[in-house]
Amino acid sequence: MDLRQLRYFCQVVESGSFSKAADILHVAQPALSQHVRRMEDELGVALLHRTPHGVTTTEAGDRLLRHAKRIISEFSELPDQVRGALVAPRGEVRFGMPATIGELLAVPLIEAAKERYPEVRIRIVEAMSGYVLGWLRRGDLDLAILYGTSDPGGLASHHGLSEEIRLFASSSIPQEPSLNGDVARLSALGTLPVIIPGRGHGLRELVEEAILERGKAFVPAIEIDSYTQIKRLVARGLGYGILPHMAIDREVETGVFRMWRFEEPRITRRLYLTYSTERPLLTAPRAIGQLAWEILRNLVAEGLWIGELSDDEQDPRLYP
């Protein structure tokens, strides 16, 4: 098996058929099919499901595809790795993050990268932290910004900031007796109609963990994963929402919402710049990871992101 065969295999999978891949690669279709057959014979497993409508990977083919993409990417960057800082970073960087982070970080990151590293192309992938983490572990992403993970094995994680979680409601609803001033106790959640993301969402798990540690029960009135929809439901007076301070700051300032901070305990969540330690982090991802770190901290310093910065020892120092 050689690098050319790996490239051929990746193109066949990406194209979904031998004929389309042959056109792109300018290789005769029978020769392309023969290359893949030789790979299957060498490995002793089927790599593709062949149907009249095209091809898809088998389980073994999917594993090969992940490794082949990494090998091809590392090989293409080998000259730049050897030259080191003598050449500018280039290539594609796949960066995963939850949509709520992407709303603040994605545009300034892409703008800054186009100016500082014009030969780097960033692909932003947005999803809930659990999905992003899975793709990062699988090698489908180079970098991610995530809220904490309970299983950090195989990952490098640099704590960027901490966000405080707040309870909030429409300013038009009457004052609830269980809420005192601008402070809310966790015990109050047992008597309020709470709107919160569903199970599996990092914010929900954080709140439930804090409640369970105090032996309390918690049954939300409404479960919905979208921050935007939670705020719309709260604005209509259908319940009390729980979201990070930054997500509701604008509405609080304009008087649409009022909010309460949690005490006993204070609820915060940490945000991390994360990447795998099980494969090399190439030059372009290193440069973009360091740039994302700088922008993240600038957003907090400028008051555009409400959070508490970590100390400078957390700086990943990925790129000069």
C-alpha cells in the first residue's frame, strides 16, 4: 500500500463512485478499481460496499479513511514542517465549536486569519459539545473550543475562560417569592417552571449535577436545546430560563429580562481550547489555535464576551 493508493481510495469515497473519481483523478476506471482491490487483498478486508448506485465505506473502510486523510495531510505539510517558521502556514483547518461560541468567535477568527495567514482556509463546524468532541477524537477536526469534558484522555485542553450561569425571566411577570433580590438558590428551581436544554446538553448536565449534589429533585417545564428559542419562550412569559450571562446580557440591559445569579453554589462552566494528543498538530492548526486563543481573550477584555479569564499559564503557546 502506498500514498498514491490512499489518495485514490479517499477520492473514490469522497466522490461516491469509481467513475466520478476516475474523472477527477484522470485515471482509467478499471485501473482505479484494481488499485482498491489490491488494497483490499493486502489488508484482507472489504473496504467498500459496491452497489449500482455507487460506493460507501465498510466499517474497515471508514477506519482506513480516517487514517488515510491524516497521513495525506501530514505528508503534504512535511516540507513546511521541515522549513519551520521560514514559511507561512497554509492548508485547511477544521475547527469545531458549539453554535453559541461560533456566534461570537467565528467571524473575528476568520477575518483575522485571512489577514494574518492568507494561505490558510478555516472550516468552522458548529454542533453541541458532545458531537464536536466525538469528531475531534475521531480525527474529523483539528481543533475545538469546548465546554469541559468528563473524559479528557487523549486530549490537550487549555482553560480559556469561565462563564457564570444565570436564571432569568421576562420583566413583565410578577416577582416570585422564592427569589430574593438578584440572588437565586438552587432549591428555588423545584418550584419554578424552568426552561432549559435537554439531557445530553452540557449546560443541562452542569445544572443537574449541582442540584443532585444537594439531594434536590429537578423536573423542567420545557426542554429545548436552542438558546434563541429558550429566550423567546421566556420573553412570552412561559417560564424561567437558565443560560450563560453573556447569552442574555443584551436583553437584561434593555429591560426585556431580569436575571438572578446562583449562590450556594455559584454555577460556572469552563471553556477550553482542545486538540488531540494522539496525532501531530500541524503548523496551520497550531497557528489558528493560537490566534483563536488571542481573539477569545480580547473579546473578554473588550467586554464583548462576559466571562472570567484564566491565568496566563494556560496559554497553549502553539505558534510564535
